[in-house]
Amino acid sequence: MKSLLCIPTYNERENILRMIDAVHGVSAQLHILIIDDGSPDGTAGLVRSRQETDPRLHLIEREGKLGLGTAYCRGFAFAIEQNYDVVLQMDADFSHDPQDLPRMFEAIENNDVVIGSRYISGVNVINWPMSRLLLSWFANLYTRVITGMPIADATGGFKCFRIDVLRKIDLTRIKSNGYAFQIEMNYRAWRRGARMKEIPIIFTDRVSGVSKMSKNIVYEAAFLVWKLKLATLFSFGRN
């Protein structure tokens, strides 16, 4: 399958070239799309230089920090335009292990969405303080109860989609970010009957760079699950 990996970046100079090398070390044919939000640390410049010798590498540069959700939607639109069969998403900071990519490819053969899950087989998170771990775990419980989605890790960011699923979703209407974006994409795919599978991964919090986590991300997700539920009950927002 013709596959594209989308990686949004903002100030990931310390990680991005190592991540590109690690991904291609595992999957030599996989194309990579970096969506950079005007990183002042020169992340995009490093990618541009690497493009000179790597035809598998693509770059979209955006002006300013426009958010994770719109970055992924821009990447998904690129994948649709370029007729890829499968689109993956992951973080640039090695929180998601490139060594798990082959299992993603194996699972997508018989499914429409594959989620790298931190909670499908216990709790598999390294380097998080207990407060953040509990927040994440209860956020996923809260999401399951409100939305009814049978997903243990609805907020995880390591995922794989068949392009046909993304074609059914109006990406221009999705404005959410962070946890909320992950929940919304899962929910919209699930509501359209997508075959969804979680595979266990070990999530390791970033070693280099600065976390983008904030209280606003949590509040947005908490509000979104009710918005999605109510939209479904009243038949709004089907796209």
C-alpha cells in the first residue's frame, strides 16, 4: 500500500532528523510529510535540506502556530490529493516508537483505523507523573462513558487510517486540537462504521524538547465529548 506518515512539528530541531532516520530505518518505502507551524528554531530548514537527498520526504510550512488538529487535517488532505492508500500519524519527539510501525501496517490490512493504545493491555506509559497519568486514564474513561465509543485510548496520537475513511469526513469542519482532535477523529470514523482496532504500545514521554501539553487542551477535550454526543442526538454535525 502507498503510505504516508504525517508528523506535525513546532520547535522539534532536536528530534526531527533522528525521527526521519528512525522511521526509514524501519520502513524504507514509507513517505513522510512534515507539517511545520513556523518553528522559530529552524525545524523546517533542516527538513528542506534533507529533502535534497530524500524524495520520500515532503514538507508543508505554515505561518505561525496554528494547532495540532489543523496540521493533521492539512496532512490528511495532502494524502487524499496525492492518492495515498494509508495515512499514519505520530509525534516527532519519540513518544511513539517507530519500531511499532510494522505492527500498524499489519493491523491495517484488515481494519480501517488502527490506534496505538497505551491502555488496551494495562497501563503502558513511561516518565509521566502520576497526576498526568491519572488525568489521561480518567479522560479516556470519561470519553467512553459519554460517547459510547468502545476504545480504551481515544486520546492517543499514534494512529493509522485507510484513506477511504478520511474521504468520508469533512476535514474542513474539524477545528479541535490536542486530545480533542484525537477523540473527534475517532468518533467520526466510528460513527461511519469504520473497523477500528487497538494495538498495545509503550508510550515514553519526550526526552528532548518542550511538551505542548496545557490545561486548555484538557478543557477542550472535556467539552468536545458532550458536543459530539449532543450533535449525534440531534442529528447535527454528521460530517
